[in-house]
Amino acid sequence: MDTIEIEGICGPTPVDFIEPNITGSDYIFQNDPLFDPLNVYDFFGRGATVNSFSECFYYVNLGFSPDKVTIFDYLIPTIFTLAIGLFGFLLYKWNFKTKLIDLFSTIKKIDFKKYKNNRITPKILFSIFLIWSLIQYYFLFRYVSSKALRIPSFIDEYNVISSSYLFFTQLDFNAGGYLGGNYTVQLTSGPLSALGGVIGWSLTESFNFSRVSNFIWLFLLQFTLAFFIGKNFNLDKKFLFLTSGLFLILIPWWQGGLYSLGEIPSTILFVSAVFLFSKYRKTSIILFSLGIFYAKILTFLPFIAFYIVIAIYERNLKNIVSDIIVFLIPISFWLILVSLKYENGSLIDYLFNQFNFITQHKASGINNTDYSFYENFINTLNDSEFSGWNIYEKIRLILLPLAFIFLIFRNRVKIDKYFGFISIPIISSTLSIYFWFWLLNSTKWIRHTQHFTVLMIFSLVYILNSNAIRNKFDLILINTILFLLIDNNKEMILFFVFISFLIITILDKSYIKSAAKVILVFFIALDIILVNENIVVFENLYQTYMNCEITILSEDCRITYLGR
């Protein structure tokens, strides 16, 4: 196997490494205390925990890897498909359709109005909401804390925490000379993406705690904007509160938010700006600009796709000029700082360097011209991170955005009537980043999909919470899309979808919207409640490194963090 591929799994090859010569089944590898134990698997699902580079080298050469697609990845979907087919056949044989229709007819004949005087009072409803909120957020905090303690060191986390800490304390933007100095274009996540992490670091000087505090920041950011949207469009504030934190963990590779990376916060700002555009245009434009220049510049792509559709629809030059002026306000402050502090030339040099960095980056896809389009597409799938995804990730990140676009297009008239002209702009934004990722992006880093998955998730939250959609089919489709993003108890997804379908189908129209929301929150919360995690030792959240106590920007701090 290629040395680069082995080192990508096992880490750098030790200087004194000698390839192991295994002569029998009784060979014992010597543990290396400096090597982080790693679980690897082969195609048949056999697993091994390797405790040294030598042992890792041996198993990887045999075809083992941490993200190996196993026979079970093929068998489980096949078994599910056969089971559904068999279940459908049995229902057909038992004349289930006729019996179900009779049952629905019986239930619908129930006169719920006679129970009007026995309604649950608002005080009881609030008590239920309060108790459920405490339970849900306790388990959510425990789940997030456990994840924060288990995820490995990641150089991008160090870069964004250190640079953002200096930004908020000194207006510098620097992760160290090794990356290019102050305001280097190689820092791709802006300071807004790490505001919570910076606060956590300032309080404890602990990377573990900064991860949890950054999740809290993402929750507060989402809920604050959602509350503002809800107030202006008469949405249920309780539902927005419950979903603002809970649905963050539906985002594929959501731990990028714990690492303080910019994809999730930039898209939260983007989604909020989209829904506020019709009522608070200038505020919306500011949010777009902040998300792009202070969180993740890649958000510029869906913004351009959104705004082009708006400009064509309005055909108003005065609005375009006004929007450009407002859009440039946040970046003007950034460019002033660049002109004062940039270490690699003038402001013009910075702009040219930024342009070259974006266009020449391997993720851009602009320079993939060595082969035909088809050959480039196949090669990037085989050589990129995509090859290590499991089948579940591949299916949902390909199909769910298309189902979302179908839902928006199908209900575009009602959505536009409720929120203003946003349906086609949402579709164009989603398609722009979706096609860029699948057709051009040569790295296929899963975190780049967050630009369309976060847009999908929180758009569905707002749409479900409005009166724009009341059709049973659409409600079932929304719940199904969101259930399929569940990452822990995948074997229960079909059960969740079936229960959702059954309840929504049975209930009268006046109850189905509330039922869809209750089912959604309950089952997604249940997913994290059922996770069998080890008890979080909260003292570990405050773990610090002596080399980072003086300054986070020291080389000793960075080396200690990466080698922890």
C-alpha cells in the first residue's frame, strides 16, 4: 500500500521504524504509549485496536482502515429493503389498506369538540414544555461534552482559536508565523465562527471547554436569529427554542462546530438573512456580509446565486446599488485592519493573494483540467474524502438536498406568499453549492456539504413552523428528510418515519402540524438520549496545557496540542 495512504491513517513514520516480519499467529506487537489507540476494520467487519505505528502499519497493509466500507454497509440496506418489500407484500395479502381506511374513518368520526372544556390549560402546557426543555438540553449538553472530549486534535481548530483569540483581544488575526503571519489568506474561518471558543478559552485556557462553549455560541446565534424571524412571521417560539440546539447535531460532521470552523455559523447567518430579506433588507444584507467575511468566504457562492435571482426578479438598479453599499460596510472595517496589519504587502497584494489562494486551492476545482470532465469527476470521487464515507453518508448527502429542492419548488407559491419571494432564491443557492461540491470540489471534505445541509435543515424548521405547508404528504416528507439525518440510532430511522407517517395520516388536519412538530422533536431528542456514552468526567473539560498558559501563539503550545 502507498506510504502516504498509510501515514494518512497511522501518522508519520517513525525514524527508526522497521517493517514487522510476522512469522506466526502468536506474534505480539509492543504497545507505544505515545500512539493514540485506533480502531480499524476490514471488509468483513473484523476489527482490531492498534496501539503502535508498527501494528497499525501491519493491519493497514492487510486492507484495514478506520472508515472501511464493510460487508455490513451493503447488507444492512439490502436487508432493510427486503424487509420493507416483505412487509408491503404482507400488508397487501392481509388487505391492510381496507382495514386502515376503516380505522381512519372511525377515528375521524370522533367528535373532538365535545372535549373542548377538558383542554390542557396554558399553564400545564408551559410546565410540560419547561420539563421537556430541561431533559432535552441536559442530554444534549452531555452528548456534546462527550463528543468534545473524544474528538482528536485538529490543526484547523488550533488555527481558528488562536487567530480569533488575538482578533478579539488585539484586533490581530494570526495563528503563528508558520501559516503566513498576521491576516494571512490561509486562515479560511473568520473570527465570528469561534466567538464561543474564544470566550471558553479566555475563561479556562482549555481546548475541551472551548469546544463546548462554541456549541453554546452556535445555539445562541441560531436561536437569537430564529426568535427574531419567529417574531416577524408569527412562528412558534417554543418550537424554535427546542430545535435551535437539537437540530445542530443533525448536521453531517457537526463536530466542525466544536472545532470552531466557519461552515456552520456562516450558513446560520445566511439562512437567517434569506428569511429576513423581504422585511429587513438592510439587516439581511449585513448578515450575508458578516457570514462571508467574518465566518467563511465560501458562503459567497450561495449568496451570489441567491442575489442574482433577486436582481432578475426585481429589475431595480436602485436596490442593487443600495445593497452593494450596505454589503461593503462590514468588509470595509476588515480591509482597514488588513491595510494596517497585513505582513505580506499592501492591501492590493492582500486582495490578489486572496483571489489566487481561492482559485488555486485544490477544493475550488478550477484547475482540474488534466483530464476530461468525466475522468476528473471519477478521479476526485476515488481520491477524495468521499471514498472513505459510508453508504449512509453518500446516499443522504446526494438525495436529501434534491428532496428538499423538490419540496420547496412544489410549495413555492405558498412559501413566497408567507415569507416573501425566497423559494426560487433558496433553490438557486442550494443548487449552486450542491453542484460545486459534487462536480468541481476535488477534496470532497464533508464539512463543505454543511453549506447546503444547514440551509436545508433550518429552512425546513421555519417552513414547518409556518402556515405555508399543511399538506400531509409535505409534512411527512419534511419529517422523513430530517429523520434521515439522525446519526446515532440509524436502525430506528424506519420506525420513526413509520410512526410519523401513521400519526400524521390518521389525525385530522387541524392537529397534524402540531403532531408533526412534536414527533420530530421527540424522536430526534430520543436519538441522543439513547446514545450509550460513557459518563462525562466534567473535570476533563478544563484540561489545560502548561505550554499554552503564557500565550496560545507559541510553537510549544501548538506542538503540545497536536501531540496530546
